[in-house]
Amino acid sequence: METLFDTVEKTTAEQFDAANPQVWYEFERIALQVAGRGHKHYGAKAIFEVIRFRRAIETTDADFKLNNNLTPYYARKFMERHPEYDGFFEIRRSKEDE
């Protein structure tokens, strides 16, 4: 059964994604690069750290924040959009799975 908390969390991730499409494109590009180098598994949080690093040195937007709570959303989105990489990210059960 979905609770109000679950709905708010999912909506927040979807809203962030819609408002910041560059994060998805960068996440997807990096994940495909890593997979293309032969890696069978990788960490979605490592990709988030790369995105944070690049934003810090390539932009002047000091207000840009990338919350770690969004990591599972992007990992799932990647594997849904790229079923050939199912299992690329380790997915632990979460409220989204229920």
C-alpha cells in the first residue's frame, strides 16, 4: 500500500528530473560510457559524484544540489530505459518496489 510519504518522495524525484533534464542526460551518458568499457556492474552514487564534481568546476551555479536520495531513481530509470543493462546497478528493495 502506497503512503503519502511514498508519493511525495516519488513525485519529488520526478519533479527534480523534469526540472533538471541535464542531470539525466549526464547520468545516462556516464553510465553508458562505463558499461561500454566492459564493466558489468557500477555504482550509481559514483556517477552522482562525477556529476557533482563537473558541476562544481564547469558552472557557477552555487545553488545546484544533487540529493543522494535521487540516486535509486536514476539507477532504476537507466535500467528501465536500457534493459540490456539490467542489473548494472545494484538495486535494494525500497518503497518504490512495493
